[in-house]
Amino acid sequence: MTVPPAPRGRKKRLIRLEEPPDELMLVIRATPESRSAAVEEMVDRALLSAGVYVVERQERRELLYGVSVFAHRRDEGAAGILERLRAAPMFVEAPVGVIAAAGLEVIPTGRASITSTCS
């Protein structure tokens, strides 16, 4: 996939201070109907993210290779989130703790979103 050229000024992604709890469930929408195609799409989206967004950490700016996810507590279930993802035939769901144990960083961003990035 071709990544479009970066804009002149990258957008700064705001990071919330609180850490997401390990038991918080992440839902990642996937448009392709196969697992391998879904993973490829997530990689492509992370590359696009890095072309647009940065985060600031300890007085330095880093590209944000992020994948947008939705979060819910285990007792709430994913039904409400899946209602918003009707166009996506597949989704991946995993707890924050499992994502973090796999070496990915989970960053709470914006008001109600969380971004998962490679570290």
C-alpha cells in the first residue's frame, strides 16, 4: 500500500494521564473477511496514522503508529460497540493486559478512544 505524503504539520494526539486497566476489553474493527487480510489492514492503518499523528513524551515527539480501537468493560459486553461497526464484518477483541503482554503499548487518547501502538 502506498502511504500518502505527510502533511506539513502533523496532528498532535492528546494522551490521557490514566492508564487503561488490564481487564478493559479492546474491540478492533476489521473490514476484510479473513484474519490475515484484517492484520494487513491494521498494519496499513498504523502506517497511515504515523503519516498524520505524533505524540509528545518526555519532551520529544514520536510518530504514532496507531490502530484505533473501541473499549468496553467485560461486564458491559461488546454489543453497543458492534452496533457502530455494522459495516465491518469482522472484529478482534482482546483485554488490554493481553495486548500489553504481546509487546504493544495501549495509549488512552482523546475523550473516549484508546490507541494501540507497537513499542
